[in-house]
Amino acid sequence: MEFTYPRFTPDMKKTHKLLIPNMAPVQFRILAAAMEHEGYQVELLGNCGSQVAEQGLKYVHNDTCYPALLVIGQFLDALNSGKYDLDHTALIITQTGGGCRASNYIFLLRKALHKAGYGNIPVLSLNFSGLEKDSSLPMTVPFARMLLAAIYYGDLLVSLKAQTMPYEVHGGDAAAMQDKWLNVICDKVRAGKGYSDREMKAAMPKIAADFAAIPVRRTPKVKVGVVGEIYVKYSPLGNNDLEKFLATQDCEVNLPGLMGFVQYCAYNFSETARLYGGSFFEMHESAVILKFIAGMEKTIIKALRDNGYHAPLSFEELTKLPDGVIGMGDKMGEGWLLTAEMIELVRAGYENIICAQPFGCLPNHICGKGMINKIRELYPQSNITPIDYDPSATRVNQENRIKLMLAVARERLASPSTPAPESTEETPAEVGAQTANV
Amino acid sequence: MKVGLDVGSTTIKCVVMNDADQILYSTYERHYSHILEKSEELLRRMAKDYVPGGRALFSISGSAGMGMADSVGVPFVQEVFATRVAANKLIPGTDVIIELGGEDAKILFLTNGMEVRMNGSCAGGTGAFIDQMATLLKMSADEMDAAAQKACKTYTIASRCGVFAKSDVQPLINQGARAEDIAASIYQAVVNQTIAGLAQGRPIRGQVLYLGGPLTFSRVLRDSFDKTLGVQGLCPENSLLFVAMGAAFYSDTEFDLAEVADRLQKTGASMSYRSQPPLFASEEEYEAFKARHAKATVPRVPFGTDYSAPVHIGIDSGSTTVKMVVMDEDGRILFTDYRPNLGNPVPLIKLVLEQIYAAHPALHVASVTTTGYGEDLAKAAFHADYGVVETVAHFTAARHFLPDVDFIIDIGGQDMKCFKIEDGAISNIFLNEACSSGCGSFLQTFAQALGYDVKEFAKLGLFAERPVDLGSRCTVFMNSSVKQAQKDGATIENISAGLSISVVKNAIYKVIRASSPEELGRSIVVQGGTFYNEAVLRAFEKEMGVNVIRPDIAGLMGAYGAALYGKGKAEAGRTSTLLNRETLAAFTQETKSELCGRCGNNCQLTVNTFADGQTLISGNRCDRPVTGKADSGERNLYEYKRKLILGYKPVKGPRGKIGMPLCLNFWELYPFWYTFFTRLGFAVVHSPLSSRDLYLKGQGTIPSDTACFPAKLAHGHIQFLAGLGLDAIFYPCMTYNIDEGLGQNHYNCPVVAYYPEVLNGNCPELQSTKFIYDYVGIHRPKDFVGKMDGILAKYFSGISRKEVQEASDAAYAEYAQHMALIRAEGQRIIDSARAEGRRIIVLAGRPYHVDPEVNHGIDTLITRFGAAVITEDSISDRVEKFRTSVLNQWTYHSRLYAAAKYCTTQSDMDLVQLVSFGCGVDAITTDETREILQEGGKLYTQLKIDEITNLGAVRIRLRSLFAALDEQDEKRKNEEA
């Protein structure tokens, strides 16, 4: 079936407000500022609540993945709110263009808009795969650089807060610091500043140093890594406020950065050509983009390390990790990156991992749940639990599973010498003593 | 003193221990969802009678205890962790713990790397599941265990989720299988589920401990575990209390128990859960509603002793009830009967018929028509005149009621049926898929679980002020939503209303997938027993925003429609073939179960033999046990495709032996790879056709229990191949498929593309065999040779580039030839079907749906209805690339859209889509295919398949489709005339 839908024409930049679904709250705020600098009027959606999922369920096939239900539901809920001039509102959505269902979100969104009576609302696609030629966000090199910088600033702020907050002496210090810097960065970006190599090299260490100055008490805490399908991994709406929940459980949380996904997408382009054949351009394009990003990557890693924080591996290092576990050709959804992130986390001491995905997520059958046994075999200390998210999966079930993972983690924290305890060798008295410490 | 409290999904457990860890007091009680009240009461009881001074070390555990513990500031211990603490202390040396609870199943590996496994959110509860099954068998849990001890055999019951199992059990009951055997099969299903879902390849060995209610109470369940695992498990003393004891051992903070009870009381008062508006705002609104529905009645006339005018009888033998209607020539009702079928409808029907005969000596029966799940059985047993598929029966009744009806929704005990009517014919049918069934009987089971009668339970909800919002998904999910709501303090009234609303939401958003009332039509008739429930009725009207007609015989519409159908068929003055008084009195039924053994399918047959020696065979996949003749398969392209694939026999190869799994994309690419490797000098063998046995052998290594069944089967194939002593197993990863020019891209779905990765990471048997699963692209033939040359060099020496080039050319040629053969045979089938005036069904799926274990014989079923079956790939090349409203990027699915498009140009061709449960891609393709077909004026039929083996629902769906098509044809003919 085919129906006509409106295109987002260049003149709409002036007349239309673009609504952005909220995936990674920190990174997306800076991205929104970058778009404002580019001349777009944008609003980052903050609406949540049960009606969001309800709208999604109403207008999207219920077996479609949860992120699609939420993103589309969030849009429809916003359009229903009466807050927007419907003749001058447009929507923007990302499109990865891979073999997973997510490439279809924009089509499902248009279908849903059509069904819900919003057929006049144009949808803009943010993609780097050449899809939707007549409706995609026009890209220039400076604008691309600004978006990349926005992501890195976001990743930095997320990482710093995550590594500070659990240990802070005065509750709220790290969050306040993140807020402060978020405002500063957004203002700069909006003014078209802060994204050059020089400016980033100046700003990032300053930010890290500011966080490092927050008074902390470093006691050993359970370290949890979160990987997964990109939307439920980052979005509090998608993962039932997972980060907040983990914070109440007295954990340090490591959410690998959003840039990894961008680099992964860029990398796959040439990897595909390498595996199956392709043009000279296809073979080498990835290297060009990755090199472009690598400069910024060095800056963020250095800023973190110099201030005593754990820094992620460089992307180049990351690409070496899946060897022997999963092939680099697995490029649907989060593909090999998800597996690589799990390995990186385990090796970096974040051996307790939540692998979050929408219920029935196809790529994660492979690169998530499918790889856990293998990783456990190679790294016996890993303590990975897959968690499914779904409109009706209850928080109590999810939290119960996470608590189980944490219970094991706490026990190991209390007796670090035995990463995989052999219970037969423990006497009952020892167990009692051990659990009493938990 | 130590106190541990374990709040589970259905029971609450508490222990008080002294400092020497001796149990001073313990209790195990059902809480009937009064979690807060019950906990409070227990705490007060202990503070008063068992804990001197009322202070003790205290902690809480259990799946329903988490939020509660938080809200009253008591430490919470994760229940699996608590179990482990208790087991280590009480039974040192335990290797594995299997604990089944009300809704959770857990396996704990204690030695050689501690690991805990809990059931996934889809797997359903085990204790609750057993309860539900026991209710279905009209037994208590104890009776079911006792019955199972007398079993002679077990049936295959889908073990994946409770709802599926239920749809396996119900037909067994209806077919008259022995309750003892069914009971034992249910326990075996629980065992399979636990092992497949939780052990995931890790062997269960050594000292095994059985804990939790079901394992404590059922000997058969323990024995089934012992037998399946080959161990001698132990169910220790206090097996119900391990979690509570673990919580007690773990406790390190002292509390005043009475004070905690006070806090619990306060929490109970502050309700916080997601709610929705009440069903009725006022008493007046309710009265008006009642008055409106009281008007929808069918005329009734007295059925006197001397009644002698012709009557028509309709018998609806449903999944859980038997309904009968006797009416006169004017459709007025003389007599009705509605009763639960108690597992076997036949004696009940006999009883009612006898009563009617006895009460009316001059009775003249003009026709008897049967319908419903037990249609065939009732028809054969009592020599009824006609049988009619239930959907048509319901439509007939609704139409009689409201001639311009344009939408009917029927919610029965286990199924939900909705049909849209356009131009006087059924234009679209929605049946609930195996996953969201439950409906009426779900409400009933829930009511019982909470300690209420279903009618009483539903009434409670009418005036609930803040109905719980339970979402609109599978009923198994609802269980845990209810649990959560209870924890948040929802009252029984609000839960009852919430459940009624969920049933409605399920129907509207899950089954019908409507987004607005206008879409459904304006003249709606609701029927089925569940709509007697005023809360459900009201919820439906509110959700849809329209007033609907609920006939006063809402629960009898099937039977009434059947009677009307019979009346329409029977010529005037006719007398029914129904058993007369004497033969009815002498009527007997004998049921036995046997394995067919006439072919490799080896179907489990249920044979009913009646007093006159007539037999009825059910459970058969083909007509061979009935007619003695095998199906030639000449009208079945699926059969032809199987023959083509199985026709590739290994030839001797000097370079060694290579095995390939006959699963997923190999169902299409085998000719390609067979030729490629044969040309290179390898002997190429494939794994056998999938079977239940093959699946079970591999199920232990499946890491993701929500992946589609075709993918899960791959584990069995690999397991088989690994045992052959091959030189290598070849199963490449393939991001891309062949580009057939039909879509914007030509991907494989993520599961087809990368499943070899999962096999490599999870099948230990692959460690002993070379597994070649490199990433290969056959979509670029030119690059293929060079890339493949490189890959082969990694594993074999001495294969020249030239050889690879030749093998590759041959492989591509063979593949083209293979596809050409399929298309040619498709054309032949189309031609011969047209010559014989048969319907042509495009049974559209993916290549691997040809696997009989995947499609469960649906292809043969369709040919048994007289139609011809072709495949989507045999006609997909007949249309030009066209625009779709979704991204058309998967090769297999592009064929589907193209086939649907082509169908719309052929008047005698209709499409039935096979969808594997868990296929995420099909969430997108089904809507698109439906729209393509509807735009072209075609009916859309979707059959969802999983490891489930019962074809009952599929049969109804197909018969409804054929009935609707016949009606359309008839109409067209009349219009032309």
C-alpha cells in the first residue's frame, strides 16, 4: 500500500518547529542546541507516562519493537497535547539503514501519523545511509562536526557524573555539576562555538577537572555496565529509569558512550565492502570518517585519564575485542559493538552487566543473548543478565532480576579473591559470615 | 531470634528461628493477593505469640516482597539468593537447585561456577500454570498429581508458555483423551520448559534439590524431572520454606515486628498504581445501561410436552462449554442449554438430547447442526445433519439479529473471534493468536485464584473507582501486572475492573488492531459468554465509544446460528438423521489413543468408536489413517520443494565430507552450496528433516528463548551433524541475500543472517568439528569467487582459484535452475487447479516454512480442503517492483509483498501468510501485506505458528476463509445473474 506524505522542504526550516524524540537525555540536549545553531527551531520532547506507550500501541503493530512504540507514541502524544501549531510542526527521527527493523521506524511513523489524522505533518530523517533523499536532514562538514562534538560532550558529562555521583560526599554535587556544564556547552554550541578541535581540547580537561574537584569518598562499590539496544539502553522512558534505579542500589554505572555507535556505523560501511567486495570509495570511506572522529576521541580519553577517571578504549582498540567471539560482519542493530562493549566492560572491572533490549529484539538474539555464554566462558568473572523491556513487562520483574545480579555482585565484592565462588568448599559458617557482610 | 518473610506470587511463607537456627514456628499460606493485609497479620501473630518481646532480626524476600520491603524500610533479599544461602547452610554439597514457585521458575547452579537462571518474562508461571491446567481438567492440584500417577502415555504439549500449552490441552480434552495421560503430559511440559528455558545447555548433574510448592506437592513432577535429567533429586524437609529461611539467615538488623506491621498498614492505605476511569460514573448510568441491553432479546415460545411442529437443533461444542438451542421454524427459541463440558462433551450432549426426547414424545426434529471445536465429534457421534464452522454459525446468528450488522466480536472461553462484514459477506476474520488467547477462561481462572466465583468477581468491578491499568498484552504478562498492582495496594474491585478492561483492550488492539471505532463499523454485535460479564461489556463500549448490541443469548449465538444454518439448508418436511430414541439410549463412546505409524509423521491419533461401530479419527495430519491412501502431493508446491531439496544426494568426494544444516536459509540455498562443494570434490550431506525429537535434542543450547522456532531448530540440526564425524560443518553468515530487484535492499533478517554466530557461541558439540561460518555474500557473484577462495584457503589446502570459479559458476546455475523449477511447477499447479476449478492458495512464508516441523502440515491441510497450494517465490517474479509504505529491504519479504500484489490480479488466488511466533520482521510485513491485499479487494489471512502442534485453530481459520470465499463467489454469481 502506498499513500502520499508531505516532504520536509528547506523553507520549513524557518516556519516549522521540529520535535525530537528523547533518547539519550544529555547528549540529545546538546544535539538540539547544535540544530538550533543551524537555524532549526527544535524542541526535545520530554513527555512520558503511560499515555505514550498507549498511543504507540494504538497506532503501531503491537509486536513491533518497544522503541518504535515509544518513539511514535511520544510523537503522537505530543501532537495530541494541543501545545503545537499543527500546521507548523515537523518531526525528526533517526534511521540507521541496517537490516534490523529500526530502519522502518520512519515508515511506521508515517503510517501512524496517517492513521491518527496527522498526515500533513512532515517527517525528517537523520541518516548517513543516503535513505530518504527528499526528506533527510541536510548535512555539511561543519554541521557534522558540531553534531559529533555534541555527542562527545554528552558522553563526557555522562561518564563523569556516573563515576562521581556514587562516591560524592554531598549528595547532588555531581548532578549539579553536570547541569552547570550542560548549560554552558549548550549556550556555546548554540552560538556556534566550542566544537573546534582547539576549543574541545581546552574545554574537556576543564570539565573533567571540575568534576574531579567534587569531594568524594571512594569506597568499593558494585560496578555495573549497561549495554543493549540503543534506545532502551539510554532512554529512561524505555528502560524504566534504569540508571536511577541502579543509583538507589548503590552502584556505579557505566553506560558506554553514544559515539561508539556512530563509529560502529561508520566502520561497518567499509567492513561490508571488505567482506563482500565493493568500490574503492566504499573500501576507504570508513577510515576517513573514523580518522575525523579519532582526534576528538583522543581529547576525551585524555581528559578522563588525566583526571583519574576510567576512560573507554579507543574505537580502534574496541574493534580488536570481538576477535574469536563474534564476527565483525554482524552489523544489524548494535551488532558486534554490543558484544565488544560487554567484553570491554568485563575487562575494565565492570563485570556486572545488564544487557537491555526490547522484548523480541532480533539482533540481540545474536549479539546480546547469543554471546553471553561465550563471554562467560572466556571471562568467568562476568555476571551478565539480559533484561527485556516491553509495554507490559513490569518493573517489578525487571528489578527483581537486576537485584539478583546485584546480589551475586555484592557477594563477589565482599570476597574479591574468588571471582567464581565454589560453594562446595565453603563451610556454612563462612557463608553466614560472608552474607552478613553484604 | 531471626524472622524471615517470603512473599511469593501466590503464597506467603514465614519462619521464626532461634539463635541455634532451629525453627520455632513456620507457616505457608495462600495470600489470595491480599499481600499487605496478610503480611501485616502474620507479623502481628509472630510478635504476639512467637517472638518474645516482639523484636527480632528480620528481612523480607520473595517476588512480591520487594516493593513492600522498600516501603517499610526492611532489608530485602533477592529470593534466589536467599535460597542459595539456605541451601548452602542446610544441605551442603548441593550442586543444583530447581525451584518452582507460583509464577517463577529458577535453576541455581552452585558448583563449578555459580550461576542463577530465572524464567524469562514470557515463560509464564509454573505453579500458576499447573493450577490453571488443573482447573481446565476440573481437578485440584492433588487430584491431578494422583491422576498423573496412573498415566499410560504422554502427549506433546507446547512447553513454551502457559497459554500455548492450554491450547494444546483443551483440544486433547475435547477429543476425549484420558485425563490421567493429560495430567502426566502437563507435568512433563513443565519439566521440558524448565530445562529448555533455564538450563540452556548447562548440564544438570550431581546432587539436585527440589524446592517450592509444585515440586513439594507433586510426586509425578519430581519423578518426571528425575527421569528426564537422569538424576535422583532430593526434596528436603521444609522445602517450601527455603526462601523464608534464607531471609532469616541473612537478616542482620533488628526490628520491632509490630511496628513494621503498623507501617505496612499505613502503606496499604496509600494506594499508588496506574489507574483508569471507572466503568460507571453513577448508579443511574448503570441502570440506563442495563435497560438498554435488556431490549436485545430473541422471542421465546413455550416448549410443551405435546409439541410436534418441526424443530431445528443447534449444538455448539465449544472449548470449555457445550451449548444447545432448539428453535421452531420461525427462529423462535423453544429450549436452551449451556453447561461446562467437563472435558468430554459427548455424554453431556447425549444427556440433554435424551431429556428433550423424554420431555417431548411427539418431537419432530427437522435438522441438527453442530459447530465449535467439537463439531466433528458431535456430528459423527449423534449423526447430525450438518456441520458448520463456528465463525459462520456466529455470523448467521448475528445477521438474524441485526440484518445490517457490520462487525461481530465474540469472546468465548478460550477464543476470541471478530469478523468484519462488508456487502453481506465476511470480509475479514480476526482470531486471537495462540499467544493472547485466554480471554474468558482467563478471567475465570483469575477469579478462582483470588478465591471468587467468576460472576461475583466480575460484579465487584462494576463500581470500582480506580480500575487498575493492566495493559493489553498476553495474559501471562497480566499475571505479573496484577502482582505489581496488588503490591501497590489495588483493591480486588479495582483489579477485577482492570482485568475486564484488559480483555477488551486485548481484543481491540491485539486481535483486531483497530485504531478507531469507525474502522470497525457502526452496527456491532457482541457475543460469546464473556459478554454476559457486564464489566467487559461496558469496557468494550467505553473503549470503542459506541453502543453495541448484546443479544440476551450472547453465550448461545453459536448454537443458535447453527440451528438457523440447518434451517436454511433443510428442505421443508425433512426429518433429521439424528439418532432416534432407541439408538440414542444404546449409544456408547469409546476413546483410545494410538500412534498412526503409517508414515514418518507418526501422528498421535485419537480414535473414537461409537455404539454403531462408526469411528472418528482425529489428530491426523493427512487422510491416510481415514482413507488408507497417501496424499500424492501433486497440488502442493511445498511438497515439491521438499522433494527437490531432498533429491540432492551426497556423492563420494576425495576432499572429505561436509555437512550442512537443513534449516533457515538452507531450505533455499542448499542446491547452491551442495553444487558448490560437490564440484570442489566434497561429499555433501545435510541434516534430516526437522522433527520433534531433533528439536528436543538441541533445545538445551538455545540461549534466547524468545527467538523464532525455525532458528531454535538449528540447534538440533547442528547437534545431529556434529555426531556424524564430518570433516567440516558449513553454515555461513549472510548479511545479504540475492537481489531479486523487488525492493530497496536485499537483506536477510538478523536471525537468518547471523544465527551461525549463536550456534558457534553456544553449541559445545561444535568444539570437536570444524565449523565454517564465515561471512559470505552471494549477492555479488563476481566478488564471490575471490572472497570464497580466501575463506576456503583458511580451512583447506590445495583448492585452486580456477576450481572455485568453476564450482561457483555451477552453483549459481544450479540455484537459478532450482528457482526456475519451482516457478514452472507453480505454473503447472495453477493450470491444473484452474482446469479442475479449484481454489489456489498462496501459502506465503519464507523458504524454511517448507519444513514440516515448522509448518505443522498446514500445506497438506489446505490441500485436504480441496485447494491447491503454491508458494510466494513461485509468483513473486510476476510483478514489477512497486512502492510499499514500509521499507522493503528483506529479500524474502519482498517476495511476500510481490506475491500479495500478484494475488490481487487473480480472481481465484488467495494468500495465506505463515508467520513464525517471535518473528519481529513480520510485525511489519503482516500489516503491509494485509493492506496490499485489502486494497486489491482480497481477504487477508494470517496463521501464526510456533512449536505448537495443534491445528484446531488453523483449521477454523482456513474453513472460515473458504466459507467467506464461497459466499463471495455466490454473491458475485447472483449479481451476474
